Amino acid sequence: MKVTSFGQFWRLDEIDWSPGKGYRNSFRFLGRVGANRGKIRICDFRNQQGIYILFDNYGPTYVGLTRQQGLGKRLKDHLSDHLANKWDRFSWYGFRPIGCPDPSTGILTLDEPVDSLSDDTYTTIGDLEALLIRAIGPRRNSAYPSFQDAEEWTQIWDYEKGDYLKKLMG
């Protein structure tokens, strides 16, 4: 398992889950690195594969794994299953690497997952430790370890989408 990207404590209410007819591509899980024109990168994590954690006011409430279904589909399912109304934030840890930008939007895509999710035991153990510490936040861990080669992505809130997409396109 090699974590390539992650997002911490994204808000459920900042995603447009049902954008309506005619807006097929507007259901997105947009995240960003950077904030200024020319330096911003935006990626759609809707199809990311990996591990996710749902949170309520008291902490972690559910841990799940996405394989064939992307992160967006799994989380959308939890809006109407036995977890409905029992979570309001989520963190995710993705295994699919960031790919090239879509020429029409400039939004980065996700590459196909590598055949083997484990590069070597040392990387796997280190990434697993980093994932658990970031997710659970034990009091005695004074510093957050980093993933071997992963970037943290900040959620783009629903009302910010237009502004950030304008910056991306210049």
C-alpha cells in the first residue's frame, strides 16, 4: 500500500451530491494544492481508491475501503444506508496516483492504480503508521509522520468552486 494523496476532515455539506440533470460532471470531489493563479493544482478525487474514515462529533465512526467503486460512490451510498445522518466529515487516503490535467478543464485526473499497491515493506509499514496516527490522533504522538510520497489536498468547498476553477484556467 502506497498512499499517494490524502485529505483530512473534508466536510460532507460542502459537496454537491445531486447537481441535477444536464450537469453530469459537476458531481466532483475537488481538492487543491496551492491557492494562487499559476501555482494552483486541482484534482477530482471522486474516483480515488483507498481507505476512508467517517467522523461525527465524537470522532471516528466508520472505516471503509474503496476498490472498484470510487470514493465518491462509496460516500454517496453512505448518505442513504445504515450510516445516513451519522457522519458529517471524512478523511481519505488514496492509492491512485495523480495524473495529467484534462485538456478541457485543467482539472487533474487520476492514473490507474499500480498492479502492486506495495512497493516494499518499509514504505508500506511507514505509510500505514502515518495513516493511523493522522486518522486517530493519539495524544502521545507529538508529531505527524509523513507519507513516503503523498501530498495533502485541501477540500474545495462548494461555494469556492467557481473562483478556484477560474484561477486554474487563468
